[in-house]
Amino acid sequence: MARFKVIYGFHAVTAWLRYNPSSIEGILYDKTRRDRRMQDFLKTAELFGIRPIPATDIRLEELAGTYRHQGIVVRVTDFPLAKTLTELLDTIRGAALLLVLDGVTDPHNLGACLRVADAANAQAVIAPRDRSASLNSTTVKVSSGAAMTVPYIRVTNLARTLRELKEANIWVIGTAYDAPHSLYNTVLDGPVAFIMGSEGRGMRRLTREICDDLIHIPMLGSVNSLNVSVSSAICLFEAVRQRTNKKNY
């Protein structure tokens, strides 16, 4: 018997509609909304052969589990991008660019990291099964559709996974405020996996010990830390910058 999940919000639902419409089991919308944005969405849904069902705001909030559903709630089959590490490594073409999250448990942060990974064209986001956020409706909404385009791979043993990445000639780089090397003095134009720890504790000890290198993001102001998704964006796009410059050289 198929299992279902719920996603909500214009960006997340529209992205899912365009990426995987066959998995949609039904779209419910706020029947009191008659604004242009809703009308455009309803027309888009019908173009894909789906007729949205009118519902009350109370019903939508019950399904979404939040009042921030924006008037749209969709029931879908399980998210389709659950892949194994082996499958991922077999599909990577060119230099790998991966994001590893060690201890990131907030679904909002996970969604933002997936969005950043998609923007940087990273091949996947990897996290341990324990002490990590799951891919739920909040994550999908915050990711603005990236949850459907970037594989989120949760592994049983992160230390073993990092060693497998190293065996595949992917340079494993941990980030920490006390790391000896600066991000901007590190060569990132080859296969790279960035590791981001939790905002409070950072990377676990074993994770840190396995890294090929440890880097820090130079902080020039009064704060000494950044949100994990912001740090991910800075690191991933520094790699993108270096690779772009290498191609144009």
C-alpha cells in the first residue's frame, strides 16, 4: 500500500507539479482565495490534468499541520530522490560537489541547505540517519522545490560514508571556526565534499578526525558564527567560483 506525504505552499507545490506530477494524489486549495496568484496556479494544475479540490482554511491547516500553507495543500507519494551512496557515486559526472550535514536537526535549515545545494548544482546532500532532520513538508516548502531536484541521502554510518568518499578520490573538507586554513586559500576546483556541523556543537570528533582538511570562513564583523545554510552557500559557491575561473582560464 502506498504511503503519502503532504506538501504545501505555492513554490513547493508548483515545483512538485512540474517535476513529478504523476505522484500527486490530490490538490486541495482555499476556496475563499480568488487572487491572481491562486487563479494562475489553478490553471497550471489543470494543464497537468489535475483538478484541484476546494477546501476550507481549517481543513488545509489540519492537513498541513500549520497555518502557513498559503492556501494550497497536496498529498503525494513518498519523495522520489532517496538514493544510496553507491548509486550517487555511479551517477556523478565531472568533479563532485557534495554537502554533508553532521547534526543538523532543524527541517528549516535542511530545506535551506537543499535550496543552496540546488543553486550551486551540488549532486547531493548527505546526513546520518540519527541526529538529522527528515525530509518532511516543512523541508520541502523551505527548499522552494530543491527537495525534488537534489538527492538527500541519509546514511547509517557517517564515518564509513566519509571514508568511502575519500576512497572515491573526493576531498573531504570540514568547516570549523578554529580551523587552521581559510576557505579562500583552499583549492576547491577538484572533487569536494564540504561538511557542516550543527550550529551549537559543530562537527562530531570522529567526523573531524576523518577530514582531509579543516577550513574556516573568515569573519570580519562582531558575530563569530553563521547559520548552517549561509555557511553552506559561502563554501559551495566559492567552489563554483574557482571551477568557473578554471574553465575560463
